[in-house]
Amino acid sequence: MNLREWLEATSINGSNITSGERERRKAERAAVLKRADTSMNTLRNAHSRGNMGRDLATRMEAATKGTSAEFKLLDQMPELRETEAA
């Protein structure tokens, strides 16, 4: 999943989200942000600009491994598939 999908999957706002699910998402998101050494503001800025650095994307991929919403570097940056295949 790319950054937009990850932000939607970990969103704590919404009328159909129960309080238990909200707390689970909040805890999981906080743990991911700590492991990735980043903040929600940084991710929101990257999303609004439409791009993010490869270093941040790599850290996010490693930090989300094994979570309910796994970020994938190649989903965010599909142009890397061509360079890795070559």
C-alpha cells in the first residue's frame, strides 16, 4: 500500500470506527511512527506534496512490517521497479 492508502487505513476519524478500533489504530500508528523515526506531520506533508524521500519510504516499509497496514516502497515509488529489474 502507498502513503495515501496507509493514511486512510490508520485514520482514527470516521463515523464507522468503534472506540476500541480507534484505540488499536492509535497505538499501532504511534508504534510505527516511533520505529520509522518520523511524525504524522511529516507524512501529511509528504502526502500533500505528492512525494516522499526514498529514505523515509524505506523506514516506513520496515516499521510497518507485520502490522495490519503494511506500507510498500514499490507501491509508493513504482518507478523503482524498472531500476531494480535492470
